[in-house]
Amino acid sequence: MWAYYAVLISVLTTAIVSLKTEDKLLIEEYPDRVIFRTRLCQPISSDVLQSILGSDYDHTRMASTLDHAKQLTRRRRRSLLPAKAADPPRTDGTGSEGDAAGENWFLRRLQHRAASEQLSPPWECKMAYRTRQNGIGMFPQFIVDGQCLTKKCFYDLYQCDPVKYSMKILKKDVNRCNPMPVFSNSTVYEERWTIVTQHVTVACNCVSSYRHRSPLHRNMVRKGG
């Protein structure tokens, strides 16, 4: 009796191992459809995925590696820095005392103007860029996203409203895969990816808080309620 159970367990174990090592695809057949499980499908390279997106692949905001994403983020951050003021003109030490005094006054005016230009106007909303990583099974893995650092603007009378931009990215279908065209008797399957939409912040606008109120509240304001 014990020998029988030992043989049965051995057969079942062999069958399970065979399923894990020899089967290249898990197929679920239904009356109206056939589902191919993709955990055993061949992966698709990043170059092919990028070609699937085509013109929707934004080279200025998308990256497959963390290092490349950080480079793109640093470029975006540098674009937020104010332009440097031109170096003030230098004198050669010649000329009258009155000319030197006039040149010193002119240099002070230039320095004061450069310092004042560094200050952000009251209607400007501060923003920053960061590297954001997408979840597993998403392409690209990294994108450059913006965020509003200030909530209020124009002496706290207005609000900073993020401007969203729609981007097309790819998401792997974990339940299906696609057959590959091959010239052989055995069918080869690869991962299936679908296009989805993702939103990123590209700017922060200073807008009236009236826009952020609900339609009911806006109607009450119009009616004087």
C-alpha cells in the first residue's frame, strides 16, 4: 500500500515539474475566446516598445533607465533657473574723475537691476521637476513630472493650478500574449502591450480661486447667495 502511494506521489511530482519546465504557454479555452497566459511569453525589447509608441514617445520626458531620467530631470530644472545677468562693463582706469563716478553709478544700477530680476513676480507659481518611476509592467519605466511648489499666488488672492499633459505609454497585459509570425510548426508567443494614457504636470498657472469652486457655489455667487 505504501509503495502504491509512493509511486502515485512520484507521478504527480513529475507531472508538475513537466508543466513548469516543458510548457511554454498556459492556454485557457472558452466557448467565445481563448486566453493565453503571458508569464511564459517571450519579452519584448525596449527598442521595440519605443517603436510601438512611435511619435508618442517623448524623448524629453521619457527614459528607460534611471540615469537617463535623472539627466532629463536636471535639464528641466535648469530651464527653470532665471537667466544670468550680463557681466557689467569694465573700465580701463583711464578718464576723468567725473567719468569714473558716472561709471560707478551705472554699475550699481546694473547690479540692482540684476538682483531685482532674480525675484519672481507675484503672479508666478513656483514649480519643480522630479523623476517618477512607473509601476511594474509599464513602459517607459521613468518619466519627468512637474509639481507645483506653491498653492497660492498674487498676494494669496489666487491659486496655483497645475497644467496637465496627456502622454501615451504602454502597459503589459498579464493575462494575454500575441502569437509571433514564424516559419515553423510550433507557434511562438510574445508579450502583449496596450497603449494607456498618463498625465504629467508641465506648468503651474496663477488663476482665480473662482475657477476652483463647484458649479453650485458659482451659481450662488452669481445670484448673490
